[in-house]
Amino acid sequence: MRIAVTGVTGQVGWELVRSLQPLGEVVALDSRALDLADPARVRAVLREVAPQVIVNPAAYTAVDKAESETGKARAINAAAPAAMAGYCVDAGALLVHYSTDYVFDGSRDGRYREDDPTAPANAYGLTKLEGEQAIRTSGCAHLILRTSWVYSLRGGNFLRTMVRLAAARDHLKIVADQYGVPTPASFIADVTAQLIARRQASAALKDWSGVLNLTPAGRTSWFEYASRGLALLHRATQAGTEGRLPATSSASPGPEWQVPRMPSLEAIPASAYPTPARRPANSCLDLSRIENVWGMSMPSWDGLLATVLRDA
Ligand SMILES: NC(=O)c1ccc[n+]([C@@H]2O[C@H](COP(=O)([O-])OP(=O)(O)OC[C@H]3O[C@@H](n4cnc5c(N)ncnc54)[C@H](OP(=O)(O)O)[C@@H]3O)[C@@H](O)[C@H]2O)c1
């Protein structure tokens, strides 16, 4: 089976190139090989590569910039996935695509199920929703995996920003009234490989197409997430300095993940931190479908955070 992966320099794409290896021949397509800002070319490039599966984590992910660059975000997040779906219809291929918790406005208290009404609060969320809709209406075989608050040890993400700020400041103000679920890119990639394998192996799932929520279990705020992450890294940095590393860690955190001094943290409301794009107050996704239909068990976000940071 030939699997084309886009966005291989990104957080999820990087991990997918590793996790998909046991499933077949992985063709890694960076933005030079396949520029999604030029959707008209997408189908032709894919015909040349001729994959049986496309896994598409490439996206315009700059949430605030998407407010002013909506046309570019729409080309990459909606028109390009539509072109991929067109290839998949012609070739009988499977499209695995990623979407976001930001297709919801975050106004409800509970968790969002896959078929709850969408209402994006910002331009990024709107263009991602348009991508989902184009894939669904194309009729191609697809898995649309909605995830949230993605992080990894490489690439840009909230946690990395917190570590950088902790090195420069004694005091950090962090939003405490927006709730969601931090999701490691490596976890997304490993679950994706499992889903593709299960879809192939199971008679009940082989024709399954639709949207699936994919995050760890539990929920947190940006404030609690930063507090836990910085505390874990601070402890590991101190242990490394004092030469008493925990048995679960092979080395002290690398220079870019060291937190030698714990800053004081102040919980603030989102209203005190205005950004160009509005963010949902609650974007926790319900996990019943992936657990009950696909037989996966989602671990808690904080355990995964500790596991990922062992390798920092
Ligand atoms: N990050 C989050 O917090 C988050 C939350 C919810 C959902 N998601 C979704 O999860 C998926 C993976 O996100 P991520 O965090 O891994 O993203 P990321 O780290 O920002 O990586 C984005 C990737 O897309 C590629 N890309 C951007 N413009 C492109 C273009 N014109 N043509 C081809 N490739 C292009 C980038 O390549 P270059 O390096 O060459 O630009 C990069 O490899 C995306 O669908 C995203 O919408 C992310």
C-alpha cells in the first residue's frame, strides 16, 4: 500500500512519517513537492504519486493570521482538501484528514460530539470546516480526525512558548477560563496508524467514512496545562543539574526545554488577553465514537504530557 503524507515538516506530519512505516510505502510530501496554496496542481501531483491512502495533516495553522489571510487559509484548508478528495474519488483511495475543535464556538458546557452543530468562532475554524464539508460531499472514502491543542517537542506550540517565556520572565499571566485537551502529535500519529490498520482489517469498519474526535481523555485550562508542563520540566532540569535523574528519563532536558527557574504564574481571564481571532471557551471533544465504534482507549492528557516530556 502506498501512503502519501503531506505537511511532513509539521508537528503531526513529522510523527506520521514514523508511525505509518509498518503499513506500507510512505511517500513524504513537503510543501515544495505539493504546494497546497495552489489547489489546481494538487490532483496532478497526486496522480503522479498514485497513493492508495492520503494522510493530510498539512494546514494553514496560524489562527490569528488567518483573520487577515483568509483567502490563503481557505486555499490550503478547504480548496486543497477538496482537490485531494477529487483524486480519491477517481482512484478509489482513502483520505485521512485532520480538523479542529475550533469548528465549534465553545459556548456549551459539555463535550462536543462529532455530529453536534458547528459554529466556528474564527476564520481558521471556518476554513477548516469548509475543508471537512468539501471532503464529505465529494463522496470519497474518508476519515476526518478532529483534534485539539496539538503539541510536540519540535515545531511551534503553546508549551514551547511558555518555556521560552519562562526563561525570560519571572512572572507569567496565563488564560485560565478557556478549556480544552492538549494532544501530543505523536499520539495523533500513532492512533492514525491504528485507525487505518483497523479499517483495513475489520469487515465492520472497512467501508466506514466520517468524522472522529481524537484527543486524550480529561480536560484542562491553558493555565493548568502550562503549570503542569513547566513544573515537570523544572523538576527534570533540577534533577539533571544535580545529577539525580529519574529512572524514566535518559537525560536532562535539552537546552530549549530547560526550566532552571520556575516563574510565578497568574491566572487571568481571556478578556485580559485580546487576540485577533476569538477562541472557544470550551472545546472539549466527546470520545464515545472512537472508543465504542473503533475500540480505542484514550489515555488522560496529563499522563501523556509527562510521557512526552521525558524525551524533552
Ligand atoms: N496545532 C494545533 O494546535 C491544532 C489544533 C487542532 C487541529 N489541528 C490540525 O491538526 C493538523 C496538524 O497540525 P500541526 O500542528 O501538525 O500543524 P503545523 O505544525 O503548523 O504544520 C503545518 C504543516 O502544513 C504545511 N503547510 C503549510 N502551508 C502549506 C502549503 N501551502 N503547502 C503544503 N504544505 C503546507 C507546513 O509546511 P511548511 O513547514 O513547509 O510551511 C507544515 O508541514 C492540521 O490539520 C491542523 O489544522 C492543529
